[in-house]
Amino acid sequence: MLTGPAEGANIEIERVQHMDRAITQLSDLLRRVVEAGASVGFLPGLSDEKANAYWNSVLSPDVHLLIASRADTIVGTVQIQFCTKANGIHRVEIAKLMTHPDFRRLGIARALMCQAETMARQYDKRLIVLDTRAGDSSNILYRSLGYEQVGVIPQYAMSANGLDATVIYYKLLAET
């Protein structure tokens, strides 16, 4: 385990290093958040096969996957993607922050983000970048965690409702 429970939610966060035991639950989580309208790169109607294929492609030395679990059920996840370019080894990107629709508003996403920041610091990273759909509640979370908005790209991603803008954020990590 990497951290204690999210406040009041009895949630444990850990890093996934082997996908075998987690893939079914991660695929279910992905399908549920997509059906609930999340903008995480997929559209409603996501099949089991496509969800499984996605998760089977995630783990690599440059992508660290954190999961939040409650009573052995995965209720959230986030990825920390390490930049491999020579001029970017000081930064990471946050991707696919997801919380199960039945477990929202319990501090899970905040706990995952805090653990992602801790992990970035452990690897001596100085900059975190991320993007999220304009208007989503995630914008409030990121700003509350000290992320600075850089700008907005219109018509960035397709959704069930058409084309949506994305907001780009960054956070400089204090040197320790």
C-alpha cells in the first residue's frame, strides 16, 4: 500500500504492477465512468474487448498506475505518465483520473492526485501537466490542488454530446 484511506471512505491506494488481477475491475470501472459521461478518451458503448485491450496496453516502465480500492473493489484510478524525451525528463503527465460513479464525493480523486504528486516527487519530477474537459467538476478539483490553468483548446475531444473543449493545467512541484 502506498497511502492510507481517503478521508472517511475506507479507501486504500496502491500501485498496480501486474494487470492480471485488476483488469476485470478496471474494465468495469472504465465502462461505468464512460457511460456516466466522463471524458477519458472513450465514447459510450465501450465493449469489454476494447476496455480489456486498453488496460492490457497501459503498464510500462514509463506509466505508473494507481488504484483506489474499497473492500477489494477498485473504485478509482489514475496514471502517472513519465516523459521519456531528453528535454522532458523533469515532468510527468496525469492521465485517466477516474472515480466510480457510485463512490464520488468521498475524496477518492483527491487522494489519488495527492499520491500521484507524492510519486512524482519521489522520482524527482518538478512539473505535472494534465488536461480535462471544460466544465467538468475535475476543473474544481485541480484548481483546489494548486494547478494553474494554461489555456483552453476548443473542439478538442468528441463526446456523446458533440465536440468539447479541453483545459490544460500544470503544477510546479517544490524542490525538496
